[in-house]
Amino acid sequence: MSAEAQRARVAIALPDGSVREFNAPATGADVAAAIGPGLAKAALAVKVEGELRDLKREIGRDAAVEIVTAASDEALDLVRHDAAHVLAQAAKELFPEVQVTIGPVIEDGFYYDFARPEPFTPADLEAMEERMAEIVERDEPIAREVWDRAEAVALFEALGETYKAEIVRDLPEAETITLYRQGDWIDLCRGPHLPSTGKLPRAFKLMKLAGAYWRGDSRNDMLQRVYGTAWLDGSQLREHLTRLEEAGKRDHRRLGRELDLFHFQDEAVGSAFWHPNGWRLYRTVQDYMRRRLDAEGYREVNTPQMVDRTLWEASGHWEKFRENMFTARTEDDRVWAMKPMNCPCHVEVFRRGVKSYRDLPLRMAEFGSCLRYEPSGALHGLMRARSFTQDDAHIFCTEDQIASETVRFCELLASIYGDFGFDDITVKFADRPEVRAGDDPVWDRSEDALRDAAEAAGLALALNPGEGAFYGPKLEFVLRDAIGRDWQCGTLQVDFVLPERLDASYVAESGERRRPVMLHRAILGSFERFIAVLIEHYAGAFPLWLAPVQYAVATVTNEVDDYAARVHGMLAGAGLRGILDTGADKIGYKVRLHSTSKVPALVAVGKREAAEESVSLRRLGSGDQQSLALADAIHKLADESRPPA
């Protein structure tokens, strides 16, 4: 074999450890075909040394290669990426005047932003979805092309795609400009893509229209955003649509109105008005958390809601969070910020008085009321609000105590989530973000310490790269609700930075002044958001201990009103929260009324019950009723109504 031929040979290492040799640079499609016709048909893309690529790109050197199929982790995002491009092509074919801008993959689907003078209608959405199906049926090849920057700008300007031309001009000088041709349509994209439109499963649906500013800036043009969802097969799509339907029934904003828990209004955008029933629920959650924290040795504090900007500048929050802070300037020309979080204030409490190593770990908790300026478009009921209360705590400890405090915290968190009905918990490790405080050696120490602590706690970690706090890495605790949705609530963050910036110290055993490590931790995240999750998890039908109204005593006839009042009084005296319904309506109506209000226990009384000193107990969601002696019923309900732990 000549030296030139030898240089052209490419050795491809496969995941099973085998090696395939090719006499010339090979594509991912070539590799798949060499393995077998079944894989060649199933192949969607290829991973070369971990980099996802199009099947048609050449592999010009020895490399570790993996063929991506529908069974691969990367397949779903790949499909959604292509669905966005097929949507854009469909829009251009139907509405030639439209300009396409950007179309990323998002959770559960994708979107594409379009510039068009005339607003899209629901009928337009249907037409675009039908055209997408036609484009898939046409099975048009998708080809990657590398372009000169100036030529790409000229192309898009000639096509009337001024937004695309702007994107190309703004790309970093060193970036390769790649366009993808899909039939007669061409778009700017880094890729990768499926080999052809026919590889896109017919498991997509366009969901809704929304407005969006170009590049997310309110000073720019308003665009039209089309949201869609895409899946690997039709059964996944149907399951998703069923989940969405169920999620709509459970929407905490709707249930908040129906159950008279809270409301929002324009005079206090992003802030909840809690009604009596909602506030009972809030207080029940808060009282439970306070008992658990007291038992774990946390010391509760309360810190100001408005603090001079100098503290936020010293902590670094002014630089990182200024745009999300509410501020006020007073007559003495001082600038104050409503606190968006509690951590700097907790350091100030720690700094008062000399702390010894014997005082550590010091667990400091606060149900801290915070304010953040969230854009109005990002607000979502209790899930994302401008005013909220964090179940916040900070553990000041030595470096040697990080692992033991992490283990203790994780045990507490799992116990609390279990009490609220969440047993499926996953944990993500979020490492250093691009913009951060502290140098790399400090981050190396904090990340290593948190990984070691997570290992000591027996946690299986998934990586969430670049999503750490600006002062330290964190564990993110994600719980799964009754219909399979994930909610990130709890966090644990290791922070070597803030104690240094705010000059916190303790006296070590040697007599030296040392910096404590600061563990930022939350379990619920915020009461508002966690209560929203609870509402949706239980669809408003809370377990007895959480329910704002735990029982309703309802009369069958007004002749037993006095007995019903006595039953109600005894239940209330046993610590239960309930109502007395002695209205003239028939008992069937009362059952329906209180069932609609999600009251967990209906206590019905008639002449027989009054004569026998008994009650008929009916549970929410059950058509059966149980006859119990009054004393037994009170004991049973009182026992069930006690909060866990």
C-alpha cells in the first residue's frame, strides 16, 4: 500500500470496542451501512469523539464514533430541531412575505419566531401544520453547506431575510458559517440535522401563538412566535397531549380561583392576594416547616427587606442582580434595594459578636420575604412571582463539616418531600457558570467539596453544566409530581466567596481567624411556588392535614341543626378546620357542593345520627359512606389531621 493510501485510511472505533477501517474518509452513513442495513436505515446522526454531527459529514481521521438512532439520548432534541426547521420552511411556502428569525429547541418542543406584518391566526397554524406533514412526505434531502460570511449576508439580504443577515454579521469572526438546504429552502444553522425531512417522525403538533421581541429586547421589533411540540412517535405525542390536558385541569391559577385561595390584580403585578383558605394552606405549610427546622437545630432570624446598595455591592449581587432589584432613592440621596435574597443579611447577623469553632456548624433560617423585578411576560401565577417568601437557611461551618452537613440536609429534605407526597427525587450538580465571583482554585475547592459531600450522602448526580450560582456550585433537587412533571425546588450551594467578600470569620481552635464555609440551602424554594406545585400535584384535593377546610358538617334536615352545631364544635375543639352547613338544600346538593370545593371529609348528620350520637362520614372522591360513633369519628379525623413528624 502506498504512503498516500495509508494516510487516507481511517480507523473508526465503535462503542462495542471493535474497529472498522475505511480506505478513504467515511461519512457517518458509510459507517452505519458497514455495520448493517438495519442500522443504516435507523441512523439519524453520528457522534464523532462526542460531537454530534450530520450523517453525511466526512470523518477524515481516526475517531471514536457512535451512530445516533431513535433510541439514543440525543434523538429527541435532534427531532425537535428539525421540526422547527420544517415549520420555518412551511411558513415560507405558505406566506412568502414572512421573515424567519430564530427557532430553538425548548422543553417538550420547539418554537420559531417570524416577522410578518399581518398576525397569524389559528387557521394559519393548522395550515402550517398540514404543510409540515407534506414536507415530511416529500422526503427532501437536508444538506450542510459552508459559506463565506459576506456571501451569506448577501444571500439573506437578497432573499429579504434581514434578521438572518443581522445574525450572520454578528457571529464571532472565528465561527464557521454553515447553512442548511432543505429542498428549495435554505436557513442559517449550526446543525446538525437529520439526513432528510422524511426522517422526521409524524409526531408533531403546533400548539399556540405568542408575541416575542427580536433578541428578547423590548426596544426591538415585536415578532410572532409559533410554539410546537415534537416526539419520537405518535404514542409519545398522545401521552404528552393527555398530560397537557390533565395539567390544564390542575393549573394552580384556575384552582386558586375555584377554591378561593388567592388572586392577582394589576395594582400589584406579580404579588398574590391570599384569601382566608389560601392563607390557611400557606400557614399550615409554614408551621410544618418551622417545626421541622426547630427540631434540626436551626436558629430562626428575621432581616430587613430594604437594605442600602453598599451591602449588595460588597456581596456582588449589585453587579449580578441589579436589573432584577426594586430600588428606591431617599431624600438623603441613599439608594436602597428591596432584598432579592437573604444571604448577605445572614452574613451580617453571623458577623455580630465573636464566633468560635465551637459555634459551628451554625444553622441560620429565615422565612424571608423577597422582591425581584421579573419581566411581566415571565410571570406565571405563584410559580413565578415578584414578591415571594423563601424557606431560606444558611449553614456556617468549617470545610471539614461540609460532608456531614450535606448528609444531614439531604436526609431532612427527603423526609420533608415524603411528608408532602413526593417520593421521586432526582439531583443535578450545577457547576461553575461563565460569569462568576472567585478565582478558579476557589471553584476547584468548592466543586470538589460538594461532589465529595454528595457522594457521602449517597446521591446519584446528573450534570447541569454552567448553572451554578455566581458564588458557588450547587445541588438542585428535582421532584416529580403526580402526572410526571419535574419541578426543581430544593438547592444546596457551597460558597467560599461570600464570607470572604463580607469579611465573615470565626476563631479556630488554634486561635487564628478563619473564614467559615457558607452552605446556602432551601427545601421548598419559595412558599408561593411550592404551594403552586402542591395544588397541581393534588389537583386541589389535599390530604387531610394540608386541606384549608378539612371537613364540612352537613345536615340532612334542619331538625338536627343543634346536633350538627355540637358535632362541628367538637371537631373544631379537636383542632380541625371546618365549616357547618345547615342550609335548607338537600343533602345530595351539599355533597356535590363540598366535593367541588375539595373538602376531604363530609360529616353528614340526620335524625338517626342525632338519636344514636353518630355521624355518616364520606370521603372526597368516594361514593361510600361510613357510619361511626361521634367520639370515634372525632378521634379518627383528629388523628389524620395531625401534620407528619
